Amino acid sequence: MKPSRDIADLIAIMARLRTPEIGCPWDLAQDFASIAPYTIEEAYEVADAIERGDLLDLRDELGDLLLQVVFHARMAQERGLFGFEDVVEAITSKLIRRHPHVFVQARELAPVDVARLWSAIKQEEKAERLAARQAAGAPPEPPAGVLAGVPHALPALTRAVKLQEKAGKVGFDWNDARLVLAKLREECDEFERELDARDDAAAAAELGDMLFAMANLARHVKTDPEAALRGCNAKFERRFAFIEQALRARGRSPQDASLEEMDALWDAAKAEERKAPSA
């Protein structure tokens, strides 16, 4: 086979890879659970390419993510559940249904009105799914709570924000970021007490409370905590690279340097960043 722009060829390649005896042993050994971590990883690599502004890399990463969809759809087809075409039909149906202001009766809506309409349509879809389950004789699902529907596979910080947003919709929320900051200070004090008590398990629990409060604080200042942490990671890498370069110029390495020496170079890296126009 040759490289192609036709999605049908990608589906055919995956079918070949999953065909017993002539396919790829690794691909044949996979199932939904084993592939799921790769699906999540590819989504992060898409986000990373966007954040780096590397649009050429974005093309490749989107291809990798599309492969994950095709892979899952192929495994589902092998079980007689659904195929790639059903996935396409499901999402096109959903997009048309959730945008009646575009596809049914064109009218101008403000973004807040679109979000409100989207939420109302999702509630209608849930009711339809419940009715379909009842008609099929499927066991009834337990009543969904306010926090239902937040995927467990999400990164913990992102999931914390989504849980907080859902709770906030029913009034369980602070209306001032300073109140969240006060809560964070309270959690820090509790963490310090557990450190003093040398109770590692309790300290770990309090650390979780601190991270949850940090996610809430990020939400109140309209910041994605995952993006904020990625930015901090990049800053740490950049400054540590400065330390390594400076030590290398002196014929040294981090292994040879003292903490005090590296700390001084860290401060020098910060000073250089402040001089930069983009700082």
C-alpha cells in the first residue's frame, strides 16, 4: 500500500494490521484497555504541538490521534459492535442536533446562549438514552448525581476543575478568589502539622487537599491549571538548561556543583529572563 489522503485507505491499513496470521503481532495483541493510555498520550501530544506553535508537528500528531480512533473502531467492528462509519455518523448527528441555530433555523446567538442551548440539548439526549434503555429492557441506571459524567481518566487537576464547576452550578462554590486562597492557606497549615507529626499518610492526604484547592484557585482566576503547570515545567527546563550551560562553560557539570552554586545560577537565569523583551 502507498500513502494516501483517503480515510478509507487508513481504515483498510488498520484492518490489515488486525487480520490474524498476516497482520502485526503487536496490533493483534491489543484491546480497548491496552490502547486507551496511548489515546490519552496522543491527545496530550496534540496539545503540546499547539502550545509550542509547531503546526507542522501538529499535522503529524493529529494523524496519530486519528489512528487511535480508527484503532478503537476496528476493534469494536471485530466484536460486531460498531465501525468507523458509525463513529462518524454519531458525531455528525450530535453536531447537527446540538447546533439547531446553525443547521435548523439560522439565528444569531451570543456565546453564552449557545452554551445554555448546548446544555439543554445534552439533557434531552440523556432523557432519550434513558427511554431507549427502558424500551430495550436494560436495567435502569442509578440516578445521576450532580457530579456525574466527569471521566475518571482525565488528568487529576483537570478532573478537579470539572468537578468544581459542576458543584458550582448548584451554588456550592466561593464567589471570590481570595476566599479560595484563604482555604489554600488553611490546607497548607494542616499539611505542615502532619509534617511535624511525621505522619506521611496524613501528609499525603493533606497534599491532595492542597492540590484540589490550587485547581479551584486556578478556576477562579480563569486559568487552566494543567496549562499553568506545563508553563512552569517549561520554565524549569529552560532555567536548568541555563545552569547546565553556565557550568559547562566553566568545565563543570551539575554533578560537580554545589547546591549554592546552582542556586546562584538559577537566580542569574531568572535575571536574564527579566531582561528579555518577552518576559
